Amino acid sequence: MIGGGFGGLEAARSLARAAVRVTLLDARNHHLFQPLLYQVATAGLSPGDIAEPIRHIVRRLKNVRVVLGRAERIDRAARQVVLAGGASPLTYDYLVVATGVINSWFGKEQEWAEHAPGLKSVEEALEIRRRVLMAYEHAELEEDPARRQAWLTFVVVGGGPTGVELAGALAELSRNTLAGNFRSIDPREARVILCEGGDRILRAFSEQLSGQALRSLEQLGVDVRFGSYAAEVNGQGLTLGDERIDARTILWAAGVKGGPLLATLETEQDRMGRVRVAPDLSLPADPRVFVIGDAAAVRQGEDDFVPGVAPAAMQMGRHAGEQIQRALAGQPPQPFSYLDKGSMATIGRSQAIAALPGGLELRGLLAWLAWLAVHIMFLIGFRNRILVLIQWMWAYMTFQRGARLITNEGEPRAD
């Protein structure tokens, strides 16, 4: 297994009682609950609240060995995973690739990534937290009104779930958590701008729920812009169409793509770099290699694909493990069938939307409570669930965020 995310862990668990040896490879030693990364980025939670060591998670799976390392290349002819740093390659009989996706700046990585960080890892979340909190510190010292306003302007690019959740949390941070903490500035005057190139946010949801989310963001004071794509991004701001926005903090939530490891499989990929797989999630030309989770382009009907969400990755992981066991038993493969368990997005305190199976739609406090329950349930480890629940209860009652620490080295440029 390459990848200790939702898909990789579920694949390993599905093989726990099989007569096989499982090697779980990951470049990091922890499983990360990515749906709550935005909470770390906006000082609501600490990294340890949403991460758990992989070795601890699989400690009872006696046939699972964890290897810390980064896969550099997959040699299908030799059935080996080549590791970075000159480590000995890992040989496999069956391979499950569950590497997820990485941020995409649509070909502008070299120019934009430094100025507009994405949100896919703990390191990126802590960097965003540092930039956001340091922006207020710089604004406190800035005497020029225009430069101060640039420090107090936060732009989120991308109107999907990550962008919406980031924008809502940033607005709450300025209007509730930081209010009264400074002497020269009023954090409530901060501008939060959410940019979406299409005509509505959260396009995976119905127009009614999307509209509800928009109203909730506007109630928080978020300025939502539609129909404009980023044309230029630098350390001083960005250009949307013909409009220039001076902003010292820009956050990227506009796109993802498959990582470079997937290209070494030498198989067909879609325009996002995801691997096109056979119905059973294996490679069309190699039934011993499975690609699951966000890294796989899995058809759902004629014109749609299985969404890149945690429940889908977990279902794929279980299916891949089952197919390996079927192959070992000499049984034919079975096609993967995705069971849609619904989608959720939170906008802010007591505000969320949820699209559940059967056409049921929730909004407001009820949807927020459902979102809270689902995210607590999916957290790995009892300790994590209790800590997060306590912190959310405290934040709900006091409007405070308990992880407002500036710990990373380096500061945003003050020029």
C-alpha cells in the first residue's frame, strides 16, 4: 500500500485476516484527517487533534508492516516501488496506490505557489495559520492606511468546500476571536474575499443549498466574487479579470491534480492527472495494481465520477482488499460500486449544509450538528474525538480559538 490516508488504511484493514504480508508505505508517519485541516489553518485546532501515528493505528494488524519513506517511482515490469534517497526498493505481488492528490495552480506553480499556499498537509496548514496571524501583527504596526488595509485583506481562491470553509472560519476569526485583542487596529474591519470562477459556490450541492451557503457567508461579512479567474498572483495581491486586489494573504483552494508518482505507472490519466482505472479499480493493463481514492478517476454513471471524499476512499480501499483476496482464491474480479452517503460543508458557527441520501437536505444548525457528529465519528482514535469535541464546545460557548500560536520560522514580507 502506498499512502496511509483513508483509502490505504482501509485496504490494509481489509487484508488483516488474509494470509498475506502487507507493507504500508507513507512519506509521513501520521494519518491526517484532511477534512479538518482548515481548522488547524485558522487556529481552531492543533495538528495533534486531527492526526494519529500510522504505527499506532495499525498496531493490532499483525500482518501489516509500516515503512516510512517516499515512493519515487513504480516499476511495474519489475513489480517494485523505488524509494527516494537510495533506500532498497519494495517488491510487491499486488500494489494499492492511495496517494491522494496535490494542489494545482493550473500550470502557474512556479509563480503562484509561494504567494498563495494550498491546504493539503499539516505543514501547509501551519504556514497558513502563521501568515494569517502575522498579518494582524503587521497591520497593528503599520501606519499607512492603504498598507494596513492590504494586511487586513484575506483572499481565498476557489469556491469548493475547502474555500468556503476557510473563508467562513477567517471571517469568524476576525469578527469574534480577535475582536478587542489589538490596540491600533480593529480586526473586525478585516476583509475576507472569496473568489469563484463559476456562477456559484459549492457546485456539488443543489442550487438551493449553494444559495443558502452564499447567504451564510454574506452574513459573516465575506465578499463573494463570481465569474473572475486569477490572472496574476504575487506577494502584494492578485488580479481578478481587470480588477487588482491588494492583499498580503492569499490562500489557494481552486484546484488539485494527481501527483508525479502516478505518471510513473505509465497508464492513461485524465486531465487532472488521476489514473483511469478498470471497473474493479485495477489498471486496465495490469490487474495486480490498484489505484484508489482521490488518485483514481472512477466512473459513476455515464458522465460523472466518484467524488474525492473520505467515504469514497474508504469504500475503494475495502474493495481493493477484497479483490486481492478474490484473485488469490482464483475468483474473478468484481466491479466497484459506490454508495453515496451524502455530502456536507460547514460555513461557520452553527451554519452548514448537508445533502443526504434519498434527497434529504439539511441547512443551518441541524446541518451543522450533523456535520459535527460525522466528523467526530470519522476521527481516528478515541482521544482525538474527545479532545476535538471539548475544544469545539469551548469555542462555541466562548467564541475563542485555542491554537493561536505563531510557531513557524519566517515571516511574511513587510515590504
